[in-house]
Amino acid sequence: MIIWLASYPKSGNTFLRALLSAYLFTKDGIFLPNSIKKIKQFPAEGLFKKFGVDTSNQLEFVKNYISVQKKINSLDNKSIRFFKTHSGLYDINGFKFTDLNNTLGVIYIVRDPRSVVKSYANHQGMSLELAMKTLLEFSALTGLGKHTEKIEEKNKKITHVGSWASNYNSWKEFKKLDKYLLVKYEDLVFNTEKTFLKILNFIFKLGGSQAQIDDKKLKNSIKSTTFTKMQKLEKEEGFNEEMKNIDDQKITFFKYGPKENDPNKLPKFLKDKIEKKFKTELEELNYL
């Protein structure tokens, strides 16, 4: 069954996947760029095409969310699979994103939206104001690796992200079933070992087995996936999830580290709007 690694964009999903792929998919825990590819994105055109879905039709994408998950799980019903998603847990046109027959649990990564804004603006090649507007409103992502203005309409694939708050709140459905782990990006960065151990224990628990942690692999996984290491790797070898702007120039993926993206450094008028709109969630998460 599937364990979802869910998050709003630019909230630490890549960092978590790097840690997991280093620990679970390498012999020694040292991160390898290709290992992260084992945790694929959902929905994704290639995955749906593989199972015969007409990917030129957006409605067919939505209608087949669960059927594709069933087919994936039927390939080996004893294995745990991880999928990254930026989709909220919504019903779209009456079709659910997933269900309990296909989902083992969810690890939801949340990040202070006042920090998300700057990273999202860089990633999408847009202004801070437009990035903030995107976070505040119910929105959808389109694209296959380049700026959306460069993509032909027929090739656009939509991920129903929602607003920052609706995305975060939607996945709490699994909390009622004890199949939900909330991970704050800030904890993952500043208290990596403790937070990652909590994640691994949660995964073992969902899988119905006793956690057996390999200390050497754990430490190697953490050392080889620091922001500085990932930034250096991108500079030297590139990164398969980087995007391009409208001029076909690469946008740096690992650009703003935690120190460069202090939420308190966001322009005051943007900061005030976010704090007003998301006051309930920010207080709930102790961001305010």
C-alpha cells in the first residue's frame, strides 16, 4: 500500500525524500541522486499512461486516481510504496484522491507559509506578491518541468493543490485513523536526527513491524543530505527536479537555506496578509 509524502510545494518534501531514499534505498545511507527517483510523484503523466489512461483528458486523470493506485498496489500487495504529492485530499468532480483500500498512511510536511512564499516565488519565477496570492487562494499546479507559460495546453497536467491552509487541513482526515504524522520542516532542518527517527518509527509502525534502526545508515543519511551538500550536488551535477523560466534558463532548486529564508524578513505587508489569513493554522502550529 501507499504512504503519501504530502505537502504544499516548497515545504521540505524533497529534503524528506532525500533522507528516506538515502536510508531505505542505498547500502550505506549515503545519498545518491538516482535513489530519490524511487519515490515518484503522484499524479504523473508517465505513471497514468503506463496503465492505459488517456492523459490528454484532465477528467480522465481525476477519474483514475484510485484505479491507478489499485493497479500499482496489485503489482505487489506486500510492499510499501512512497509517493510524493502536492495534491490536497480533495474530492474533484466527485472523485476522491485516494481511499483506505490503497493508503497505508500519510506523512505531512508543513512549513511556515511566510517562508514558503520566497521559495515558491523563486521556484515558479514569479514575484513575491503573486506567490503570496497563490498561497492564499485555492489553486492548481500545471506543468511538466518548465514554467507553465512554455507548456502547450494539451500537455498540462493539473495537481489540485488548494491554498496553503486547505492543503494542510485536508490531510488531517488520516489523523482520526492514527495513520497521520505531521512533520514540521523547521524540526526536520534544525533537529534532523530526532525528527527523522520519529518518521522511521512511524513507517515501521504502519508496516506492522518493530523498528530496527541502523545507526550508521541513519547518520550517513543525515550527513549526506544537508542543505549545503544538496546545494553543492545541484551545482556540480544538476538536479532532476529543477525547473526553467520563460527564457529556458535553469532556476536554482536549492537556493534559499533556512538562514536566508527567515519568515520575519518577508516584507511587512505580505507578512501581515499571510498572518491574518492563516491565523488559526499559524497559531495551531506555533508559528505565531
